[in-house]
Amino acid sequence: VQLQAFGGGLVQSGGSLRLSCAHSAFSLDYYGIGWFRQAPGKEREAISCISSSDPSTYYADSVKGRFTISRDNANNTVYLQMNSLKPEDTAVYYCAADRSLRYSPSRHPSAYDSWGQGTLVTVSS
């Protein structure tokens, strides 16, 4: 029983993908959720995060205007809609959750105590 990220795949430059983050054992309603990515040879970076209330959101400059994070509480899922994908978006994408971040999302990986297994996104040129 763990957090799961899925929806990755191979897409051409300019295409779209929607990633999903879900947990089968607990409700994500009361958790801050973050999406991170890690490309080969690079550090894990924060892409987007969302609080449980408001909700307030954060986007990295590199994805602002192209990616949208959203919650679907009825389905206990947090989505990351990725549009206008670029080859430099190629990475393993992870979602993370932490109950202490439900009011204020964080872009720091160390702030999260639950992590999904990652899903690979490959954008071809």
C-alpha cells in the first residue's frame, strides 16, 4: 500500500500527457501533494505542488503556463496535466504527499514523507 504515480509514456514534442497520483489506503484530501521530476544525471526538482485547502499551487518557471496541477477529491487523485511538452521535460516524474503541508505546499523534496514509485515521461523531438 503506497502512493502511486502513473500516466507516463512516450510522446512527441508539443504533445500532452496527464499524470495521476493516487493512494489506495488513505484520502489525499488532507495532504499537500508535490510533483517532482528527475532527469538522468540531474537532481530531483520540484515541478508543481498543491495544498489541500484553497487550494494554493506552485509551479516551477520551466513549466509555468504548460502544466496544471489539480485535485479530484471524489476519485482521491491529484493530476498533473502536461501540455506543449518539450524534450527537456523527459524525466522520471514522482508524486509526494505530506499531511503537514496540507495548508502550504512545499517545493522541497525533504518536506514530504510519502513518495510514489515514479513514472517515466519521454518526449521525442
